[in-house]
Amino acid sequence: MQLFLDTASVTEIRTMWETGILDGVTTNPTLVAKEGRTFESVLRDVCALGVPSVSAEVVAVDVDGMVREGRHLRGLHPSIYVKIPMTPAGLRATRLLSGEGTRVNMTLVFSANQALLAAKVGATYVSPFIGRLDDQGQDGIELVRDIVTIYRNYHVPTKVLVASVRHPIHVLEAAKIGADIATMPFAVMEKLAQHPLTDLGLARFLKDWEKVPKG
Ligand code: E4P
């Protein structure tokens, strides 16, 4: 499964990129607003690191506006994937943009039927927001399971990008189901590498090493 960071912080992205575990980045208007920088300057910095997949969201809500913004974003760098919201206008815009070869990430997906439609209009990624479903008492992971099953049934090439990830168990469950990608905040990605027994074990090894005669 590919691991993406869900952030617009170039510092966070650079840190994970240097570890070699990062496969891509997703951004959204809320994340960009936290950075106090222009959207394009953030995108240029992230793409310059060499990250191969960088999702950038349109803010227009009409078909023409989405297509215009999508073309502009795609033109900024070959690594850009255009994020389009799952609305009737978004479906039409996705069909047009993917027909031109633009890779579209259909975002704000909360049902399997929406994911079915994203696939029909040629989206490259579909992004089910599982944490937001959990927040309101629905099981986000069940949605991922349904989408993966449906896409397998029909040999759909659209990749399932599990979004709105809140903790490592979301990542684990998504991997067990066979989702293609999980995008997560920096803190969640950091936790994937951590285990208290690793820290304890290392501390003991280092302490014991002090008893080994040197020289
Ligand atoms: C995905 O592309 C979105 O940016 C993101 O995962 C939304 O997550 P949130 O529910 O934590 O805002």
C-alpha cells in the first residue's frame, strides 16, 4: 500500500520524503490555509522535492470553473493530480479532465455508490473520507471494504485512496482490505514507526553495551 501525507507543510513533507517511506501528498484548502503561503508556492516546493503524486484541489464549484482550474493546476507540474469534489458538476468536470489525460482524485466521497460513479467518469483516485464517517457514527472502514470489493468485481482501474485517516489502526485496516493508498497526517505516519518495546529494547541494548570491555 502506498503511504501519502495529508498536509501542506513543506517541512513535514521534506522530513518524510527524506526517510524514503513517502509515496505522495494530498492537500486541501483547509490544510493550505494553515500554512500562510500561496497555494502555488506550496505546490512548487513539494513538487521540487521529487514527490511523484501531489493532489491539489480546485475551489470552483461549476463545471467550467473546475475544468479551468484543473487545467491550470495540471500545467504547474507533471506530478500534480487534480482534486475534484464528488458533486454532479464534479462528475462532469472529472469526465472532461480525465478525457484530456489529467489524473483526477475525486474527493469528499462518503458512499460506495459515489465511488462507483467516480470510476465511471475515469477518476484515477477515489478518496473515501473515513474519519469523518467515524466521527458521525458510521463505520468508515466498512466503506473502504465495500469500494475495494466493488472495484475488484468489475476490474476497475481507479485506485482507492483512503483519506481522513485519524490513527494507525485506520492504516492497518486499510492495508488488510487491500486499499491502494492511505493518506494521513504527519503525526499518524510518525506513529507507524513507533513501538514502546522498540524503545525499551534499544535502551537495554545500549545500557548492556556499556558493560562490554572496550579497546
Ligand atoms: C484527503 O485528501 C483530505 O485532505 C483529508 O484526508 C481530509 O481529512 P480530515 O477529515 O482530517 O480533514
